[in-house]
Amino acid sequence: MNTIKKTILLLAFGLAQICLGQTSDELMLYRQDFKNISGKNTVSVTSYKKGDSHYVYAGGIGNVDVYSLDKNGKLTSISNHELYKQKGPARGMVADNIGGTDFLFVANKHGNVIETFKILDNGAIERVALVEDTDKTHLGTAITLQVVHMKTSSYLFIGGLEATPGLSSFKINNDGKLTHVMSMKDDNKIHTDGIIGMFVHNIKGKTYLYTGGFQDNGVSSFRIYQNGTFKNINNISDNNTDRYLTGAYPVTGVTLDDNHYVIVGHRHHKYYKRNGFIKKTDFVYHGDGVSVFKVNKKGALIPHFVLKDNETTKLQGQTRIEVISKDNNEAILAVGTRDDASIQLLKLNKDGMLSPINYLETGFSIYYGLRSHKIENENFLIAGSFRFDLGKIVTYKIAPKINRDGKVLRHIVNLKYKEDATKAQVDEAIQTFVNLKNEIPEIASLEWGPNESTEGHSHGFDYCFTLTFENEHALEIYLFHKAHLDLVSKVGPIIADVLVMDYWTKK
């Protein structure tokens, strides 16, 4: 390569780094699409690239829905598949290639089994194997799965919420079947009681697994060997001052420069109101925060940094942390929250310090359904909710924040009623729509009226409703609010067509 070409490449790389630095602090989420699911609710979401196609898998109670995802973040339904005994919900879903075949592994939580599905050419799935729980395998109420690739074999690590909890390793055979390798029963030292998050770091030829213990309030590190066996390295418990591990929930990690980090969130036990669900009730609430641990040369976790929740962040009830993008200097993370019903964007610098970027109030609480996926140069998040009245999966694009200062959003809804709809039905539908202003405070104003145009270009639309929102958060809250969903369900049978348009304008 000649000197001129080298200089051009270096300049291009430098400009890319500058642009990243300039825009990462101003990123925002923008909804691209949402689709109905056939399951009773969406608990888990994962995605997979097969060839040049991108697929999304949404696991709910009783089944798994399959969608294709295009470069604009649009979803197209492909198929849905029943889980074993129509149980579930599907949790800990992970897709991977084993011996040249693409598989989707699903933890059937209340079916107490691990299901292996082959991913077909069109993204649909076909069950090829099933492993039931035993007294030795700790698969009961399974929640989290983690594929670990070693030099000659791949292994599936499994954790859950059962009465006799622990961590298990299974060898993944080329046909998708699982062979039990080892299980470690939980005790008062390790944090494997209610494993809801796991992450793997490969450091200088050695493989380490990190687990969060939801019920025993801490994190543990393990060394994994080539044959799939493992041993405990160290354990860190919650405290009442500088750690936020009560109900340790999502676990992820990144490598920046030569630093290896593990990031852990929690849904504090104070948020759970069901008696008997929390095993250790002597916890103390001292706020919410995301904890960063540094990994030392032996693979052990060292407490490093905590980003505490405050009035400018949405970190209450963290249930999923996804890495959106990273380079050698920083990583962009997304935190899904059940109690703040939001997605919070964070930046982790190479020194292991977290800082907030922006957040979007999604209008629905996120339980386990959040997945980062990249298509070409675009970064997306796919989200679902445990809400039984929602029944949707939503996609967001991560992009530079648009300046909305001094502007409001007009949300225009044009409705065409069916010819056989009675006057009483139409009047009731209108009144229900107008009443949304009383049930959803995020609606700044609402006006409506019947179509009076005589130009002949109304295409049969009868009524127009104009809603005003102060920001993106308000629109999302309205869109997925129970009152709005009830309206759609109630008046849907008499609607012949609908036309929706949004635009931003000065206040």
C-alpha cells in the first residue's frame, strides 16, 4: 500500500473516531415498527443473522414467534411454534451455529425443559431435541442460557430459579442434542440461586463465565475448561453502601482496550410484592444503580464503579442490559427497566466509568425482552414486555438525537367506519376516543371533528382526531397505554380503514 493510500485510510479512521465521539453523547431511540405476537405475552427476545437474512425470535407463554427484520427495522411475521406442553414462557433464548448448523436454544421456564430448535432456511424453527429436568441438572424453572465455544466443542450453560438451584453445563452435539457434563449445586458461597444473567469473557486463552444470583444477591465468576467442566473463582455479595446487587438481574460485559469489564444490573427485591417469592427477606433498599466490575488476570471480579440512579436517569428495576456498539475507547449500552418502563442509553469509557446519554419512556415495562441487533451500519433494539394486555414486539433505531426544542408533535388519526356500523356504535367509539384525554395525561390536547371536505379527495374517511404531545416519551406512553389498547380493541370491529400521520411543529 503506498503512502497516499495509508494517509487517506488513517484520516478516514480518525474522522470516524471523531464522529463517534461527537455523536455518542447525543444518541436517542426512535421507534421503527411494532407487530402483534401470538403468545400471551413477550418475555424474551433474541435475534440471529443467517446468511444475508436477519431474524427475530419472540418467546412468550406457549410459543415462539418468528419475524424477519429488514435494514429499516421493519418486522415481517414468518411463523409461530408451540413450546413443549404449550408451557413457558420461553426464556434465555439464544441462537448460535454448532458444527455448521444454526440452532435456537430455549429455556421453557415452567415446562422445566430445554428445547433445541433447528433454524430453517426461511428463519422458521423445527424442534430437534429436548432435555427434561432431573434432580441433578438444575433445569427446573430455567431462565438463562449461555453458549460457550471452546476449541473442540461447544457447551450450553443453564441457570434458573428452582427450589434446588445451581449451574449446569451441557455439551452441544452437532445434531443439537445436549449431553450433561457437570452441575454445581448452589450453596451459601456462590451466587447461583436464580441465575437470570450470564456473560463470558475470553482472556488470554482462558474462558470465564460470570453469573448473577437474583435470590442470593450477588455475582460469581467461574473458570471454564475445554471439557465443559468449571470451577468457582470468586464471589461478591451485595452491601448497603456501594454495591447494588439485591436481586442481581442482567449481566453483560465488554472489553475496551486491554480492560475487561462485567456490567451488572438489578431489580431490587423491594419491587416484588408477592409473599414468599423472595427467599432472603433481610435486604435493605439504598437505591438503584448499575455496577461495573473489572476482571483481573485470574478472571476474578473486582468492584470498580457504580452509576447511581437519580432524577435524570431511568434505572429503576433493571431487567436487561444490551451492548449496542463499541470500539477500543467506549461502549454504548441500553438498559431495559421494568419499573421505569424505559430504555436508558449509557456510555462506558475505557476506564470503566458509566455515564448516562438519553432515555426513552417506552410506555411498557420491559421484563426480559430487549435485544441489540446490527444490520449494515444501523443499530437496532428489539423490545417486548411481560404485559398481558400489550401483545406486541417493538423495534427502535439508535441514531443521533433530533433537536425538538420549542416544538410539539401533532398526531393525526383519520378513521373510516364500516358502512354497517350503527350511529350508536360510531357515537360510542368517538366518545371513547375523546375520553382518552382524561385517562392519559400525556395527551397535551385532543380535538376532533367529522370530515366536511367537498373536494372529493377524502377517500371515504369520516372523522379526524388531532392529538398533541410535548415529546417522544408522551407519544410512546399513549401508544402502548392500556386505555388506548382497549380503544383499539373495542372499536376495531367497526373500523374499515385508518390513516395516521405525525409531524413536529412550533408550539
